[in-house]
Amino acid sequence: MRAHCLQHEAFEDMGAIMPWLTEHNFDISYSLFFKSDTLPSLDEFDWLIIMGGSMSVNDEKEYKWLGREKEFIRQCINAGKVVIGICLGSQLIASSLGTRVFKNKEKEIGWFPVYKNNNIKSLLTRKFPEEITAFHWHGETFDLPGEAELIAGSEACKNQIFTIGNKVLGMQCHLETTSQSLAELSSNCRNELIPSEFIQSEEDIIKKGIVFYTKMHKVLYDILDELLEYGIL
């Protein structure tokens, strides 16, 4: 299997997704938008993984490649690729399918619970727990694409995790975060850490991570395992 990663910032890599891909013998390639806007042809990969970033999907005037990236994502979905979007990546999936991305009522930064919806049909999240404390770092949200199923939400952000069929997964939260990727994110974006109801201090975020990383990664790997099994359907 071959995975291609769309990475928007040098400091936001695939985190805990990388060891899972390595364990499952994926060949991995990248489009590093902070260096180049080169995109592969659709026949060069099987899975598309879209990472986060500090920009908005609406910043097309400043980031000229965003329009091309959205069209590329739409082509991947239409071609039946497995597509995973995290934070900005989930918003890019939503935007590529024609739905609105906009400022959320609250910024959500830190460790907060995500709650599973009832009566979910998706095969990709059969093992998703009723509640999981996940890591968040976002200020925008999105309308749910019409064909999507909402899997889970948080108090501050209703649309956290969604699926489209057995091949498309959008996650506003960061289940892939590791202690190293958190350190990189905090170092580059700590100006946003102005404590409020849904923004924790850097000290609290680091301490809480010690407690939550393992359980969160278990949920992530369960979802990736399901994608590997059902993404071929």
C-alpha cells in the first residue's frame, strides 16, 4: 500500500500515524506545501492523509495552492481513495465538497472530551468509545457535507469526527498528537494560548498529555485498522 501526505507546516507532521503506516508496510510520499505545491498523479498512491496547519481553507489569496489542493482532494474522493483529514485537513475535505468553513464560536486548545453519537452506521468507528479525551487546537469549524455521517462532537465544537462511506474520515481533533508533535506545535503557536474556558495553559496541556496519549492513540489505531479492512470495499 502507498500513502501520500499533504503537509502544510514543517511542525505539523503525521505524529502517531507514522509508526502505524510503517508497521503496515506502507510506502510514504509527501507534498510539503511549505516548500513546494507539487502534487502527485492519482495513480501514485492509495491513501491520502491531509494534515493540519495555521492557515484557513478560506485563505486562497494568500496561499495560492489551496484551490488546487481542494480540487485534488475532491478528485481523490471521487476516485475512491482512502482519504483522512486532520484539523485543517478535515476542513479541507468539507470545503472541497462544497460546504462552509467558518470561525467557531470558541477556540478549542487543549485536552477535552469528545462524545460519540448514537446509532452510528459507519464501519470505520465501530470500536470508537462513548467518550474519549482528545487533543484539540483549532479556531474554525465546518458544516457537515451532505453525504457525511457525524461520528462525534465536543462541547465547544459539534462537528469533530465524520465519515463518508468506508473510505473518507475527517477529524477536527488531533488523535495523532505525540509529546514531540505537541512540543513542536506549542513552540510555534503558543501565542494562541490565552487561557479561557476552552483554552488550557501550556503547562496543563503538557501534563495532561502524559495521562491521555496512550488511550487516544489506541482509538486512532482502531480507526486506521478499520480503514485498512473496509477501505477496499
